[in-house]
Amino acid sequence: MSMPRWTQVVAGVLLAFVVLVVTVLAAAALLLQHLDHPWFKPRVISALEAATGLRMDYQHASVSLNSGLRLEQLVVRTPSPFDAAAPELLRLGRLEADWSMRALLWGPVRVARVAVHDVAVTWVADEAGANSLSVLAPDAAAQQGTDPDASPGGSRQLAAFFSALAPVGQLEVSGVSLEYLRVRGGAVMDRWSLRGLALNAQGLPRHDRGDPADGQKNEPMDAPGGWTLRAAMGRPDAPLDVTLLHTGAQGEEAGKPLASAQLALSLMVDASAAGAQARIGLDVTRQDFDVRIPAVPLLRGGMSANVDAARRGLTIELQPTRLADSAEVQASVFLPDDANASVAVSQLRADADLARMLRLIPADLRPITLERGQLHLEVAGLALESGDPQSRPVNGPTSGPARARLTLEADAARAEVDVEKNEDGLRWTATARAPDLALARPFLPDTVLARLPWRRLGVDLSSHGRAEALFSSAPRVAHRTELRLSRPAWDGIVSARELVAVLDSQGDAWQHRGDLQIRAEGLRVHEQDAGAQRHTLAFDFDRKPSSPSSARKFEAHARLSNQAGMQLALDAALTFDAQARALRGSVKAQLPAQPLPAPLLAFLPAALDTTRLALDVDAQGALTGFVTRIGDDGRPEFAPDPLASAAVDGRAVVEARGLRWRQDGLAVLVPALRWQLVSHPGTSAKIRRQLTTELSAERVRVVLAERGLTLTRLTATTDTSFGANPQDEPELALQLKVDTLEQQPALPYPVRHLEWQLRARRDADGVFHLPEFKLTHAGTRTRLTAQGRLDLAPTRRRFALKGVLSQDVAGLNLPGRMEGSGQASVDFDLASPDLATFRTQASLRLDGVHLNLPGAGIVVEGLDGDVPVYEDLRVTGGRLDLLGNLALNPYAMLRFTDQYPLLSRGGYVSARSITTPMVRIAPLAGNLTVRQNVLAMTQLEMGVRGGRVTGQGRLDWRGRDSVLEARVRATGVQSSHGEPFDGNVAVVVAARDRSVNGRAEILRIGKRHLLDLLDLADPHAADPTINRVRFALGLGYPEHVRLRFDQGFGRLLVSLGGTAGLVSIDEVRGIPMGPIVDRALHAMQLSTD
């Protein structure tokens, strides 16, 4: 029977489709068996690189749908930029996978066997945290978009994984080596490798899982399908021989083994849908890193993880695990599937033999050495919160109660901490005791150990308290901590039998209050007993945030009280003014008069008498420009440049009473002293800040030897001004006032209303300027004003001072001793090019001076003058010396006067009358100049005894070597006998040898006057020639007298008139001038010594 036509068409189409499918499958199977073909291999590698982002290559690869996979020499390249340090990320020698089409589709094991041989992995990382695969990491935004709560949990993942078909029936991995490289700037700095790893694993179907005694008791028997994993990396009886190798990375050591260690590794894991068990053992059999470190078992223990379906999580039991043969850890932990649930540590126990653990460290690297030491830790009922703490209730309970205890014993020291957590918070009790500081010695600097008696300093610490709202932003704490130190001392200066510090406080990080008690028994300072000292410091602060932000505040307060020992009261407060953005503070302290402890007196100057000393301190002010606001977290926010913008407005007052100072015959007594410091803004745009201090005392008594000095109403004020630019140097103003000054024995003039003013500043070049200097004494009407500058630079040590000293002569009047009027002043210029030589130019001005000295019989009327004074001084060895005559060029001096006639400096002096007991001069006029030690008088003219005296003189004062030059003419001068005198003299008198050189000529002289001169030359009338002159004067009168002086002797030639002219008189020679000069100096009360 023939088939219908449409049936034939359908059958043809189906046959063609089947043929096409078979052809495609046959072509695909053929291609999979030739993946290494030159035409197909590049396309496969390109597809793999596009999918993974890694460059790779292989030598041979083939896939059979019925038999399996064969892959040889697979190489994965390291991505840039680490490919230069390690070109290969992974090298796989051979990979074999066996399966069948039936197993792939229906199981029970999809892949029967997988064998991997010769695996080498190289991992590169740098200091920035980048590694070999960091360039392939997914985008951070994509990671943030992943929901962490999407994980089904550990127990469900484990059950789901082992409930499916077994992916591999048998897995064999051998010849595995891992290498780690650390690079810096592309250069390899360190290289480590681990070789000899291998793994054998079996995936057994559930029906073939073996004896239930092999750890599978809890496996649900009604679970459909499933499989069991058994894996091992060595066995306890046949561990893996693993090599840890450290290889040189640079220089000649590159590629050479530096150190190695042989490890014995055994790891066995049994896992199924019900849980897992693992045992591990790791021993060091040999190492050459440091031969001083012994080879010991590193890790031995086991762990089990069971699925708890009722609690929805994993129960992990850490069996007793030994670490480094010196510590043992055991724990029981429940890990919930919910990521926001708490991890429950039902039990944790750790024990460590510290002495044995330290013996594993080389002696030179060992921080401390213990003969015995134990560490014991117990934790029960602890819940570890893994979610967000801020999302939990602050005051509500977080979990059930828990308790932990830590005990530490190290030789004679012992410490113990007990912590108990309940619904309302955390409570703790801690104690620590040590008879000495031997355990802390390695951690203290040698400078501290040299001053601290660590061998006998005992420590006893105890603390108990509670903490609440632990997961809030401000946990609350209330505790009492006591620290006792037995036999403390420091550098032989201070020591005590016992020192106790007790801190009792309560509050949180926003508001807190407490007190610190310090007690010292048997306190000794500098081997002197200081007695018992008991003091308490109470404190509290409040920085609780408030709304709005402008109202946020900060307040702190501290108070010091005394129960025994030295009495010192202290009260300090600090607040923040949000509106003014200012820190406001105040400090008050009182030290009453009391016998200070002898040790404290050792730190004070011995000359200070503290028996009546009392101090009061009161300071308050505001700091602006430093803190701008208090943040939401209660922390201060500072200005961008606080040092430049900070400013202090306020005052500080210190009052001292009973201040006494006695030292080496000097005694200073101050009944009351007050010192005040005020800081305030400047008064102008150029002045940014002003700092004013004032020191005042009503009465100051100073006694030096047999002299006493009393100052009343003493005031010293300083004013420091800071410029608008922070780089500007400050300007200082000083004012000192003394109302009265009394001295015993009394001063000739009473000192009243003495005032001293000074202003100084320093410029950017380091030059000190003195724009104002004033010294005023109203009692004597004396006033000194000056201006100057001082440069102390190493290459510019210069000084200049210009001023005026003025005196109202009437202010110097002393009844019965001195009376005067008029004005006197001295204008002076002082300059120094090197601060060693000082050149002075001064001008003494007298204006209408009248002076009367009744005791001396001297009266001066109408004295006027302008006397220039030039002095050059040098400081040598702390002594001030007057320089001699300077070597001046006379030609230059003459030319200067010729070129600058108006700049010539001359002086004059004039007086209407000068009356002395010996002579009256009226009037007097002349030019007077003082240069160095030379006193020169030129154009002298004065009226004496009805006559006139003119001339000039020059005195070169050098002490014993002084020289006087004089040229004098006298006309009509009457002697004491009323006889006229005319004559002239030109002489040079030397004080050292009492010699006179020159000549004198007397044109007119009376008899009695001449006889007086002869008596001066021959007082005993022993010279015959002079006697002949005396005889001849009885017959006539003197007509002419000539005197010549040479080398200390004089010659006298007298010409007589009248009958006496008939007498032959020879020239008198050899008159010694020394006695005459001595009598003249004695009469003028002058000494050349």
C-alpha cells in the first residue's frame, strides 16, 4: 500500500532534520577532539580570553562526550602590571577527566575521575594592596548592588550542595606548588614558595556512604539522593612532606634559597549534608631560618560542624587543639544562617604555657624570660552581634547573660579579670598584683629604669564597675579603680612608703563626673620628711549635643581640695560659647600662709622667706579664633590656621602677701604685691592685640648692709602691642612710677614722683628701636629724654642714642646749703660702631643760672653758656676706659673748617659775677670746649679787682701726667694790698715732675705785691740775691720783673726804679718750682693721684 504524498513529504523533512542534527553533532564531536588544531585553537583561546580577561595558552586539548577531557601544558599569563615580576599566573602540567554520557545525564556521579598533576601558582602583590587579579575585579558599584542578605546561610548551602548529584567521584591533585612575590615599584622585594602539596578526594553516593559510625549519624535517611565527601591531604601515619622556601629576590642572592623549612602536613575532611568533620596536623621536622628555634608540632586538633535544622544554623565544635605544643584551645560556636542574627559562643576555653611559649623564641629576641607562666581564658554564653549595632535598641537587652574570665600568672605576678554580661549591661572586676616591675623592665626606656626602683616597686591594681548601652554612641560607665604602689621613688629625689590613687567616675562620653583621690604615706623629698599628703581632684564635663547646632556646648569643671598635708585650693572651669565661637575659662587658686614642707622648700630659693607668704590667683578670659564649633559627635572643630587667628581676651591677677627675701646682707620686704595681666583687642587698625601687665606694691623695703631704702606706691606697667600682620614684631612700652623714695641715711634730696617711661620695638631686620625714653623726677625737676637704636646682628653690632638731660636749678635748692635758679641742660649723642668703642658728643647749656653756696662762700650770678663736650670711651674686660687723644689729621680738620664754616662747633660761657672767698670776678666771658680729657678755654676775658684779665688756657688731664698750658694777660688788677698789677705769662706746667716751662713778664707791680712773690720763692729768706732785692725795695720801687722757667727751675730778673736803681742786682737762678706747684695745687684742693 502506497503512502500518501503528504506523509512522504513529512517523512522526508524529518529525515533531513535528523541527518542535519547528526551531522552537526558529529562535526562538534570531531572538533572537540581536536581543540589543539592550528585552525581551531586560536578561536578557542580568543573566546576564553574574552570570557575571563586572562591571556592563556595550552599545548594539547581534547574533549570526548563519551570518555572525558584531556588537557596538557595549560599556561595562564599574569595580567599587567605584574607580568614583569612573574610572567605566569598558573601552569598546569596535565588534567584528566573521565565521564560517560549516561553519568553526565543521570549520575549518580557526573564525573567519575579528575586527575590534576604538576600545578604551579604564582601570586604577586604590592604594598598598595594590588595583586595579580585585582585588575580583573568587578566594579565597586556592581558589588555594592549585591544584596548580602541573599545568601541562604551556611547550613542550607551545605545541605543543598550535598543533596545534589556528586560532581566528581574521585579527585587526585599532585605536584602543587604555591609562590608569593612582594614587589615595590616593579622590583621584586621578597619571594616565598610552598611545594609538595597534594589532595585526594572521593565523592560517594549516599547509598554508598559506608558505616554510620564514620561520622554520619546525623544524616537524614529520608533525604533523596545526595553524596558524601572524603578528602585528605596526607594522613597522620603518612603526612605530606611540604617544603617552605624563602628565596633571594635581588642582587647576587636572586634565585638562591636563603632559608627553608620541612613541614609534615596531614588534613582529613569528611563532609555531607548533615555536617562535616576535620582533623589537622602540622609539624616542623627541620628548618634553617634560625637554628635556635626548635622543631615542634605547630598545630594538632580537630573540628566538627553539624547542621542544626531546628535552630537554622551550624553547630561548630572545636575539639582540643594544640598550638606550638604550648597552648590549647577548645570552643563550641553556633553560626546562624541569618546574617543579622548573633553568633553564639556557648563555650570557649584557652590555656597557654607562657614559659614554654617564650622558650620557642631565641634568647636575644625574647622580650621577657619567665620561669613559670600560665594564661587561662574561659568564655560562656557569649553572643557576637554581626548586624549593625546602631539598629539595635540602646537600653534593651541584646542577648542572654554571658561570662568571661581571664587569668594570667607570670612568675610572682598575677592578674585576673571577670566580666559578666546581663540584660542591663556589663559588669567587671579586675585585679593585678606584682611585687616588682621585672616583667615591665624590657618595655621601659633605660633613662626611666635608671631613675625608677623597679626591683622593689610593688603594684596592686583593683577595679570594678559596670557599663551600659554598649552599642550606643555614648556607652555609660561607672567604675572605681584603685592603684597602690609600694615603695615608689624617682631618681633619689622623691620617695614614699605607699602611694594610692583612687579614681571614681560615672557617666558617658558626653557627660561625665568623678574624683581622683591621691594619698601618699611616708612621703620624702630630698631625704626630708614631707608628711602625709591627701588630696582630691573632682571633675565633671558636659558636651552633650543639642539642637540647633549653634546651641551645642562644652563645659568642664575641676576642683582641688586638701584633706592632709599642703593646703592648696584650686577651681578651674572651661566652657564654649557657640554664639561668640569662644572658649571661656577661669582659674582660681589660693595658697594660704602656712609652714611649707621642708622638701618643697628645697626647690625654692634659700633666700625666700615663706613663713608668711600667701598667694591668690584669679584668671578668666576667652579664647577666640581657635575653635569654630562643636560638631555633632561632640568634638571641637578648629580654625584653618589657629596660630594666626587665635586671640585671648581676659585678665589674670596674682596677689602675694608677706613676701620676704634675705640674702648676703640684702633684705627685700614686700607686705603686699599685686600683678595683673590684661589681654584686649587693639585700639587701631594697625594694632591687632595689646597685652598689658601691671605690678603694684604699696610699700617696698630694701635693706643693704647699713643702708635702708623704702619705696611707696610702686607701680610698673608694661604694654605690648602686636601688629595687624602676624609677622610684625611686637612693640613694648614700659612705665615705672615711684611716689616716694626714702633712704637711711637720708639722701641730700628727697625723691618724690619718680617716673620712667620706655617704648621699644624690633623690626624685620633685627634692629631694636627706642622711639621714646623718659626719666622724670618731679622732686628735683629733673628730666631725661632719649631716642636710639640697637643692632645686634653678627655683622652689624651698632648702637646710637640721642637725648637731652634738663634740670631746673631751683629744684636743687637746699635751705642753708644751696640756693639757685635758672635752667641747665645737656644734649648728647652717643654712638658705637662695634659695641666696644663709644663716641659721645654733648653740649652743656646754661641759661640764667644763679647759684649761691653759703657754706663755701661762692655766689654765681647770670651764668650762661654752651659748652661742647667730646668723649670717646671703650669697654675692656667689663671696665669703661676713657680713650686718649685720637690721631686726627690736622690738614683734614683745617680743610673741613674751611669748607664747612657754618658747621664748626664752638662753645662759650659767660657770667655777670662770680664771688669766692678769694676773689670776685665780674664779668666773665670765654670760649670753653671739652674734648676727651682736654679742657680748653679760649678768648677768656674777665674783670678781677678793678682790672681786666684776658687770655687762653688748655688743661690736658691725665692724672699724674696732666699738663696745663696758659697764656694770660692782666691789666689794672689790684692786689690784696690795693696796688695795681700789669703783666703777662705764657707757661706749661707738668704735674708729674712739677715742672714749669715758659716765661712771665710783669710790667707794673707794687712793693708789697713783689715782696709776697719773693716770699713765695724764698720763704725762709736764705737766698742772698733775693735778700738784696728785698733790701733794694726799701730804697726804690719795682720797675720791671722778668721770669723764665726751664726744666723745673726758675730765673728772676728784677729792675728797680728810683734810688734802688743804683743797687746792682743779679739774676736769681735755680729757683725750684716743685714746692710752688705743690702749694698751688693744695690751695686749689686738687690732686693728681
